[in-house]
Amino acid sequence: MKLLTLVVATSMMLASCYKTENKLYAEGSTAPVISADRAAGASLVADMRFANRDNNLIRLNWTNPNYQFTTGISSQTVNYLLEIDTLGVNFSSPSRIAITYSGDLMKQFTVGELNSLLLNRLSVDSLRNTTIEVRVTASLANNALPVVSNTIRFVVRTFAIPPAVEPPAPQTLWITGAATPAGWMGGGDAPVAAQQFIRRSRTLYEIPSIALNGGAEYLLVPRYGNWSAVAPDPEKYGAVTNAPNPDSDNFRQGGNNLRAPAASGNYKIVVDFQRGIYTVTRL
């Protein structure tokens, strides 16, 4: 009996030494195919009008890549990155539209939604027709096993939409406050040229470089030396909340004091009235 037990035990030990471990391997996938309910290459210009902003414009659909593993078709949720960019840049522009969807196989755009993305994020010129390219990239968790779809194109033209914040009527903008070299500028003070914004467009103002005192407050004013808050047309632009993000946040007419980033130094300030957002970037 003891001999039999020894033989069985020895056999089990030998079997465990030669046991083959089952591992999971990816065996392949099929690149997703993107399509639309409008013909590839079609012009969407005639439909892209402010009066049609609530209408459906285009529906994009894409297929599941059906990731295959040694155990069969994957049951993991597939993530899809939808990209829209102008023709000829191979989806490399920093302002390209990139939206992630989890498990979804379609996206319906209204006229207003697509126009806003093209105008505010991709900066498509509203004065001429532009060809855009669209594609989708599928991947698993942590961007594993990415596969890229075909590319489809459309012709678009954006339309102007009312800005989120009405630009200053004098078409000038200044920065004033404890955060600035000149401090809080009053009506009797001499203008400081370095604190005047450059008007890049009707809705975009910029100071390429200015020294800011870290953590101090400031305001944006359309008329030099006037930062009152007299209704109905307050002579200042400021924060929407009492604790704005010093790097970038929404702003409004007659808002609260803004606050400079914590570290003193030279910064670039961009004020975008179209989107109602200001951005402060360390140089």
C-alpha cells in the first residue's frame, strides 16, 4: 500500500512539472470601416446655415473590428477615437477634432454641433469652402491593439455664430490690476502700451508677453483706466465664479476679479470672446 501511494505521488509530481500553461494571445482584428448617410466627398455647404442649426446634418457609422484572441472573439468594450481634420495634413494638426466613444458605433451631428466644432476647434474659415477628412481608430483598454479605419471626405463651410461674450464696442482691450506691472490703472494714469491687447480678429485678443505677479488679481477692461461695474454695460470683463482657474476659464462681462497663476513670470494671454474663454500660458 505504501509503495502504491509513493508511485501515485511521484506521478502527480511529474505531471505538474510538465504541465502546459494556457496563455491568452491576440490573433488579429479587422480594421473598422467608417461610412456616412451622405455620399463620400459630398458638399454639406448648402445645409450649413444658422437657420438650420438644430437640424440633423450627417450620421457617421463604423464597424466593430472584432478582435480575435486564442479563446475566440473578444468580449471587451472597444473604444473608438473619431478624428476630423482638414485635407492634406494626415490628422496631424494640433487643433484637429478628436472625440472618444466607448462601444458606440455611430455619431449623429446636427448642423450647429458640427459647425461649432469646425469653427471653434478646427478654425475652419467661414469665408470659403473647406474639405475635411474623417476617420476612426479602434482600440482596447489603455489604447491596446489600435486599428485605423478608411478615410472619408466632405466639403464644408462654417457660419458665424453669436459670440459667447459680446466683444468690446471700442475694439480695444487692456489688462489692469495688482497682477500687472502698472497695478490698478486709474483714469488719470498714463496708458501702458505693454498692457494693451492686440486685436487679432473681432472676437480674439492677445498679449504675446506680459510680466504677471504670481497669485495677484486683475481685470480686463475695454477702456483704459475704467474698470467700474455700472449696469447695464459694465466696463470690465472678469471671472464667472469666485474661484476661477488661473490658467484658463470662462469669463463674462462685469465678472469677478481674475487671478494670475501662482508663479510670477512672463505669460501670454489670449481672450477668446467667441468661446468666452481666456487662456494664460507661461513663456
